[in-house]
Amino acid sequence: MARIIGGIACSHTPTIGFAVDGNKRNDPVWAPIFEGFEPARRWLSEKKPDALFVIFNDHVTSFFFDHYSTFALGIDTQYGVADEFDMSFFQDKRLDHGVLSPLSALCDHDEGWPVPIVPLAVGVLLFPIPSARRCYNLGRALRSAIESYPEDISVAIVATGGLSHQVHGARAGFNNVEWDHRFLDLVENDPEALTRLTIADYAELGGVEGAEVIMWLIMRGALSAQVGKLHQSYYLPSMTGIATVVYENRDQALPKDKAPEQRRRINHQMAGAEHLTGSHPFTYAVSVKAYRLNKFLHRMIDPEHRRRFLEAPEQAFAAAGLTPEEQDLVRRRDWDGMIRYGVIFFMLEKLGAVVGVSNLHIYATMRGETLEQFQKTRNAPNALYSVAGKAGRGNLAWDKSK
């Protein structure tokens, strides 16, 4: 099973990225930043974790307030967190300095990041934000989820954010060095106490933006109750108290392997669905696999994309980077094949509307029936419809041969 080897807690601020990009390592003003990160850098280099789970907040770079989630996990083929946490998930988004500024000081990256990362974006800008206790409990659930992962890998948890700072209003420039050090002591030795503070308490003590230190509690909740602190540094060069801490897990193996039980809990709600004949649940694993094709079909809502597709489909396929298999599925209008590949139905009806095929034609094809056979199973057998708007209805010839 996967094992959490420890955690790194560090500030994220553009200051760090500026110092790295400007090669300020030997500048006396900036040198303490590099000195603070160096022990963490060495620890990662020595331990060589198979993955970093990075907790951060986006600074309205890739996420905006039209859809702003409390907890959003960047996904690969599978991630599961049970224990009553319903996560949002994202793919195909760039990461901002909340991840990149500390990571640039933690890892060599001339040829790309040396270790895969799993990003968890926490919505701490739009109030109400999650409570400190909610974050701590998420960390506990995260530990169970990671330790139930079936492959034998090592994981380090990296929490970013803080420490004290405020960047808006007449209180801009606020810092509280005494609170910063008190927080560092509590997060190591008594994290439970920190869950009793309200967000207003965190704002008062460390600044409104400094309340983002609650993200450290996710990391701390994912570690063992007792941790070994290998390194701690603190430096306040300008607007944000910059801290770097390395904790090593002191977990002890249980007498029984509980990972299979946790995997059953994670998969409980969908258990058995795989046996439903003629059904293909659209899971996150399927979404990752077919993301490129679903995105191509989703863009059929854009008139210019529709035009390019209809006039020069091969060029449109190439521009989207579709694989030969994906191109062939669209080219042949293989509706059932696309579903089996991982296309969600609501992308099929968008394609159907563009090429003049009704929803009922698609339903019939997926059932292996003719349109006439399928219509006999309906209460209104002559009803044909599509999601095409008024401008596109001229394309709907309802050609039954399609």
C-alpha cells in the first residue's frame, strides 16, 4: 500500500518565485529564503517520494468566481476520498504560484518537475471558507485514502500558504510574528487546539489572507499523531512571514491491514454498477481517458468550431490532437463505440445536432435497433428531437440511414 513518509509546510508567495527566477541566492536580502528551503530540498532529494500531494489555494488565476469550489482535487485515472467528503475535481488547468513558487525552491526543475504532484486547491478567498476543523478532518480522510492506495509507493504531503499577512485595505502589510511562531508550535504539537479557532480568530491573529494557514491542518491531519520535526525556519522579508518546516511521520503499523476495508468504503456507492447490462457509468477514470475527445465534442457549442469541423473535419481532428482511434469513432459516427470509449452521452447529442442526427437515432443505434424498432417502444412513436438551436435546425434532415 501507499505510505505517507512525512510532510512539508511552507509559505507560498510570489516573493519566492521572484528570488528563484532572479537568481537571488547570494543576495543578503533574499538568501534566507533559500537557506530556509534547503533542508526541505535535501530531504526530498534523499527520500525520493513517488508523489507529492500539494495543498494550495489558487489566486484567481485558473479558478474564478463563476465556479469556485471549497476543495478541488486535480485528478489522474483514480482518486477517492470517502468519509463524507464530496470533492470537486479538475483536469487541464494551469497551476499558479500557490504551487509553483514553493515547488521551485523545493525541487530542481530545469527539465520539468522531478516528481509527480497531486494538487488539491482549497477555496480560501471567498468567504465563508472551510473551518479549521473541516480542514483537519479532511487531512484524516486523506490519510486513509492514500494508505488504501494499492500500489507500494511513498507520498509526501506539502501544505502551502501563510504565514501572517494581509494584502488589502488599510490593514495591508499587517504581520504578527508572535502568532506565526505560536502557530508553528501548535501545528506540530497540538493541532487539535487549532481547530477550536474560528476563521475570524485566524484573520485577527494573522491577517485576513493569513487565514489560509488552515491549509496546513490538512497536511497535519494526514500525518501521524506524533511527528519528528527535522527542520523549521522563519523569515519576514516583506509582506508575508515565510516559514519552511519538515515533519517526518512516526506512524506505527496496525496489527491488521485495513486498506481493503477502506477501498470498499470508497467504492461502496458504485459497487455492482459495473454489472448492469448495457450500462457504462461515467467515472473519473473514464473521464480522464476520454477527456480530449469529450472536450472536442463539447466545443460543438462554439459556432466557429462547428464550422471548422463541418468544412474540414480532418484538420479539426489534427488541431485537437485526437488519436487515430478517436478520429475514427467520430468519422464513422460510431455512437455506441464512443460511449464505450468514454464519451458521455451529452457530447453525443451535441455532435448529433451538428451532423443532422436526432437523439432518437442515437438511442436506437446504441440499443442495436433501427429507428422504427426503437420508436415502437415509445409512447409518442413519431417524436423526433435534437438539442440543435434554431440556427442549426436547417441541418436536421432526420436521415434514417445515419
